[in-house]
Amino acid sequence: ELIEGAKEYSDIAVVVLSRKAGEGHNDIPMDVSKAAYDNNSDEYDDFPEGEHYLQLSQTERDMVDMVCSNFDNVIVIYNGANQFELGFVDEYPQIKSVIWCPGTGNVGFNALGKVFSGEVNPSGKTPDTFIYDMTTAPWWNNAEKIEYTNLADMAVEGMNAGTPQVYAPAFTNYVEGIYVGYKYYETAAQEGAIDYDKTVQYPFGYGLSYTKFEQKMGELDEKDGQISADVEVTNTGDVAGKDVVEVYYKPPYTNGGIEKSSVNLIEFAKTDLLQPGESKIVTVTFSIEDMASYDENNAKAYVLEKGDYVISINSDSHTVLDQKTYTADTDLVYEGENKRASDDTAATNVFEDAKGDVTYLSCAEHFANYEEATAAPASAELGEPYVSEYHLNSNFDKTTYLNDEDVMPTTGADNGLTLADMRDADYDDPRWEKLLDQLTVGEMANMIAMAGYQTAAMDSVGKVATLDFDGPAAINNNFTGVGSIGFPIEVVIASTWNKELAQAWGECMGKISQEMGAEGWYAPGMNTHRTAFGARNYEYFSEDGVLAGNMGAKAVEGARKYGVYSYIKHFALNDQETNRTYQLMTWADEQTVREVYLRPFEICVKEGNAKAVMAAFNHYGIIPAYASDNVLNKILRDEWGFRGMVLTDYFGAGGYGYLDANRATRNGTDFCLTAIDAGFNYVKDKSATATLALRKASHNILYTTVNSRAYAPENLNLGMMGWQVATIILDIIFAAAVIILMIK
């Protein structure tokens, strides 16, 4: 009856498939039979043993069979943020169209009808690679966390969705190295290690349109360390539409040398709406140094090796439209004084302790070590020296960072300065020292401890309290429950490949934050889609750092237009949910960390001028991300030139057993995301070393907040946020009414 009614309505059928996931300490099930779910039938299992959540269930397969048996023209809509195994669409000639439509926010689905009717010509491109069989991916055996068998005594109690649980130290090995997403599939295809057409269904950067385009690439123009090229884009079809210019480079590779992907996105641009027959010149520019690879074994620096670099414009990561060649005559090593132009100091190895005893995938001899590198871990036992050096709050030596040569700084001075005097002042302006002398130890300790969705007021320097609101797709006040309209998720933003639109999104978030009285925005999420099973992939942009970094940088820039600082998060390698809050040790090699997982954050800092960072829950090897001097100081601040503040992720009761303000402030994190006394969020050490750390953290927080909307000229006389003033007025009115009643 249902099918007959549908046939009477239309000769076109639409099948909708949805998948959902979210924050909650658990990733998408890679074997649904081991998870709690409700079958649609008593006669069969929707997901037999070994089947995962990102493939058709038996009920869905039956539905597709039924629809395709009754309609000759079927459209499939996939509504989910994570890649899905869509190979079944190739099995049914009735399926003529596939639309990927992830979370669009409160009103975004209105666009779907316009796409159906042809009023809007879709111009999106995939930010991730869709493959036929995810069990063949190089990360498959190393995606889920594995608990250490010899660290059970270091388990901590925690909560998951309101249920008490015990969490033991666990680990994840990033065995695929730099070969994440399309960088593996394109390189493996070139090396003859895979049959590309049988492996990849929809490449990275792929997307169809109702019209066709032609792109022609002009000559390369090299100047001042940059390469530019004009790309002529012509709409050769009969419908108006937009196109994306995707620029990739293929570096020279020596077998057994520095690991390199054969295809690397380096720049992209979106055209305006082009009418049929209309052409547009798009100029793309990128830095030569961005084609350098990180050599962790020999130079311990970024190296631009001599040879030919093929610069191409593609319709996706696999399909070249036109190309030119840039030749580097000699090896260029970015070390010492010869640093990359975008760096403050030259990069060098700082991540060796997080490499661990892991075999990483190598392109050498056509991925000869693939089976060894991508196998499941042979042992779940943590070896030495890591076991002896791994610490929780309960066994960490509180004197570790004490320096007897440190001199107690001045506190509580009366130098007559206010924080407002420092707006637009350079971070190294000498007046900062006089202002910091005015702070008391109690003020500093309180501001650092109680930074959940706020920064505290400090009377000694006239600092007003500021507010930070949560949500990459909406602005939410976690105290009042007030929230904004929902915007499209980051996967949708990335799929536009439109930097201007990303900036407009950031401006919307900044404007809403301003209207709601907030100075900080806990977003955008900048982590990498390492696998398709990350439950929080919706909150991150892409598998590619250049796409993610540029979209994030533009969003940060847009929010800053309204005086709002964006906490880019979660810094870094926080690419899964399972056990992320409780001692998840991530093992990765330095080249991978720098080229893949730090890259989007690096672009946000350098191009977007990000002033706030939220550190991650996980560990780099055995070192907590929030307490990594190597990452937060040596890379983020010294190398990239970041001047701003770093916040922990949520600081639960007891610090989840490992979060500690003492370790945080000594290693580059400035304050704790909590509004309660969580036991370890107060720095109680009164030493000169601890006080100097409080002072430095306070400097970072004050520098960031004074340059926010809180100290914009039009807000300087407020003293309190609008909602605080309104609350006080209501209290006064209520009190007056009570007094009048008492008098009566």
C-alpha cells in the first residue's frame, strides 16, 4: 500500500539513510554486534557479527531492494557526518543520484529542496575520501583504543553518560604515519599497492554539478618565495554554477628517503557564480616552503629536496586537469637561522618520546611493510622507560619543576596601571611587567583555577570578567541554557571549499557571541578525520590539514571582527572519543604529527592569528597534551609565534586523575576549564617557581582578553556584562517590591 501510494505520487523515489554520533567518550561501533542496539526484526540481525555502523543494515538493504524493485529512478540521500560505505549504489542501475547532506543546522535543509528542483546548483566537494570497504583501510586494526595490560593499577574512576565507570590507561598507534586519507590511496595507487578504482569510490575533493567546467592553468610565477598561477575557469555547460580550483603538488621522492605523499593539497579557491559560457580568472598563490617535508631522521628539520615538483589543478585528488612543473635546483634545509619564513624559530625534533615502539607505514619498496605496519598491536603491555616515567596526580612528584634559582616576583604593587591601558600594546611591551607586579597571588591562582566558560575579574588591574560560550555549530550559554540558532556542522562548512563562506560563518558566530555577551567561542574544532569512526568528526572539518586549516583560519578571523577570540581545539591528536578523557596515550612519529595533525592548528595560528587554544585530553606518548612543554611552548609559542592563552579541556572532579594546574602552568597551559573546586585546579605551591608560572599564565590571559570586545571603546565603561547588569536590576526591583509589601 505504501509503495503504490508512492508510485501514484511520483515516478522518482528518494531513499534517506542517516547515521548519528556525538561527544560522549565513545566512538562509532566498528562491530555493532558488540554494542547495544535494537534490531528491527526478530528474524534476523540488522548487523551480524563483524559488521560496522557505517554500512547498510539488513533492514536498510531490504528497503533499498524494495524501492529499486518498484522505481526506475531513485535518489539516495546520505544524512551523516562520517563517510559511509556507498558501494551498494553501484549495484542498482535504478539509483541515478547520490546526495551527501550532513547536519545542516536549523534551516539548512531548506536548501535540499532547492537542489532537487534545480533552483540551486550544488558546488560542494568532499572533504574526505569515500572507500568501498573500510576494513581494508590502513588504520582499521589500530583505530580503537586498547587498554594496557600492565597498568590496570593506575585506573581511575569516571563517569560516562551519568554512569560510573572505571577507566584504565589505554593507547592508540597512528601506524599509517603521514598516509592519512587520500594521501594513502593516491600514493598506494601510484606505487601499484592497490587497485584505485576498486578501492576508492568518491575521491577527496570530488563533487558533481548540474553543469560542466573547464580549467586551464597559466604559467607558474615565482617571486619572493611564493608561486602564483592564473587559472581560467569556464562554465561549458548550460546552467549557472560555481567551481572549485584545487591545487596539488607532487614532490620528488627517493625510495627509502623522507616519506612523501604523491598528492598533496596546497591551495584552493571557489569561483563566483558563472553563467553558461562565462569565464573567470582565479589567481592562486602558495609558499614554496609549504612543499617541504619534515625529515625527522637525518636533518631533523623541514627539507625542500631538489628535483621537480609537479603543480597541478585537479577536479579531485585523483583527476588532473592541467599541470606545470617547478624545479628546485638544490636541497633547501630549513634549520638554524635559515628557518621557514612563517616560523619564529626553526623547527626541530621535539616529539621523539611519543614515537614509541611502533612500526610506521612506509612508502619504501612500494609499501613493502604494509602488513607489518598495519597489523593489530602484538602486545598491550607498556614497556620501559615509559612505565616508570608515567604519572598520575596521585604519584607525581610535586617538586619536579622547582628551581632554587628562581626569584620571587613582585606582587600586589601599586603602579597605577589598569588593564585597559594595555589594549593594543605589544605582548613584550615593558609596561606589562609593571602591570603584572600589581597582581596578587590569590587573584592569579583564582583566575587560573576557575576558568570554566569565563575569565575572572581582577580588581588590582581593573580587569572585568569575560564569558566564553560553547559550540561549533551554535553559541550556547552553559549557565543559563540560552542558545543560538544551529548552523551547519563543520563537515558541511568544509564541503563548500569556500573560504569567504567560512569567514562569514565565523562572523555570524562572532556577532551572536557579541549579542549574547560573550568574548570567547569554544571553537572551531581543528582535529583530523583520521578514521571514519570518530564520533566527533562532525565537529571537525576534514581528513586534510590544508583544507581544515584554511577554513578554520577564516572562521577565527571572522569571529575576531566582532572582538571574539576563538579557542581552536582540541590541541592536538585528539582524533577519537573513546577513552579520550581518561589516559589515552597516542603514539605517532614526528613527521606525521607535524605534517598531518598539527598542520590545521598551525595554519589557524599563522594565517588566522588565533589567540586562544583549548588543549586536548589525550597524551602524546606518556605526556599529557595539556602538560607538553614541547608542543605548547617549543612548537606553538616559540616556533609558530603564538601569543595568546591555552585552556585545558573540561577539568572534571579530581582532574580525572591526571589534570593538574601545577603541571599545566609549568608547561604552557594557562588555566582550567571548570567552575568548581576540582581538587587540582588550584596552584597551591607558594614557591618563586610557581608564582612565576602564575604570572606568565596571567600575562597570556590578560593579553588576550584586553584585545577582545570586553575592552573595545564602546564597552569600557560597562564594568559588567549586560546579563549581569540585568540580573542586578531585577534583584533590586524584587527587593524593593518585598520592602513595599513589608511596609504595607
